[in-house]
Amino acid sequence: MNWQTTYPTLATVMEASFETLCTWAESLPVPTTDVERTVLRRLIARRHEMAAAQLREKAPHIADQLNDIIDRMERAGIKSPVRRM
């Protein structure tokens, strides 16, 4: 599989390392089919989950501060583009 032009399978995405997910997210072409769009959405969601887990593990105080900011935004009626850590 040529990772620069071919989308991975969903199973491959679920087993990939954080570094691989980042490389795919930055390098894959714009999705042109529903399957590619689904793979890209899941890839980005998994990358976010892994990043959140790493942040929570290595710098919990920063994760808490980010969650506080997100809570304040939501109380002010602003939808956060970032999910809670």
C-alpha cells in the first residue's frame, strides 16, 4: 500500500500508532469517496483520542486547564471545536 495515495482500511487505522495516524492525516489526498471520508473521520477521531490520552498521562494539569477553558466557552454559548481531554 502506498500510504501517500491509498487510504488504509478501518482495521489498519484502529491498529496504527499515533505517529502513523499523524503521517496519514497530513499526507493522504483529499477523500473522494464516502469510504475514504469515513476512514479519514475515524483516523482523525482516533488520533485525537490517542493525543488526549497522552496529554492526560504526561501533563494532566494542562489537560485540566484545557477542559476548564472548554467548559467556560460552553457556558458562554460558544461551541468548542476541541473535545474535552
